Amino acid sequence: MLPQQNLKKFAAAVVKRSGICLATVEQVLPAVFDEIRFQLTEAKRPCVPIDSFGTFAVIDIPERTRRYTYKDKDELRTYPPEKRLKFRPAKNMKRELQQGQFDPTRRSFTRHPADPIIRKRQHMKYQGDGEPMHISKPEK
């Protein structure tokens, strides 16, 4: 599907649910996502929290070495350090997913009284230990 078709379908869904004019939605949607991308890349902001939705965070993954054993090959592969994007949904978003039902009383960027405050996600870091993963060969 072409990007413009994705935008039109998404914008039409927003218009249907919110009642905002289509031309406005088609201009605002790309600007919102561009701003999120800018905040995560050039603004050096490690995370973008959105209440009642979740948090987008950039995590640093250090150089790591992994052992691969396949058939008669046994090799160590080293991967360079990199940055990855991580998304952690808010608790109510997880609950809605589990129930399979959208809750129209909750709005993104608005904290519902029953929800905890989203703090900076300092704990959203790479969980790997950096040590090679050892996989034993099956005995013949």
C-alpha cells in the first residue's frame, strides 16, 4: 500500500471517530509523527511519553558477541553497538489489548485518574549481559 493511501485511511478513521475536518487531520498527522521522530533523533530526547498510550524510547545496545553453532560450524559473531527504538505501552493500553476492547473514556495525552504517572523511562535499557551466548552441541 502506498504511503498516501495509508495516510488517507488513517485520517478517515480519525475523522470518523473525532469529527475533525479531513483536511486538518491530513495535515496534522504527518506533523505529529515527524515531531516524534525529531524528538527521538535530533533533539537528543531519550524518550517521548504519551499518557494513556505508552512511551517511545531510544535504547543503546553495546557491542556484543554471540556464539553460533550450526551443523559442523561453530563461530563467534561480533555485532557493533547500535541504537534501537523501544515502545512500552501504558498499563491501560495493555489492559485494553488483553480485553480486546477500546475504552473511549480514555484519551491519549490525558492522564486518567486511575492511571499512574508516566515517569521518564530510565529503566528502558538494553537487558543483555554482553557475554557470548553458549550453545552446546547436541551429542551424536
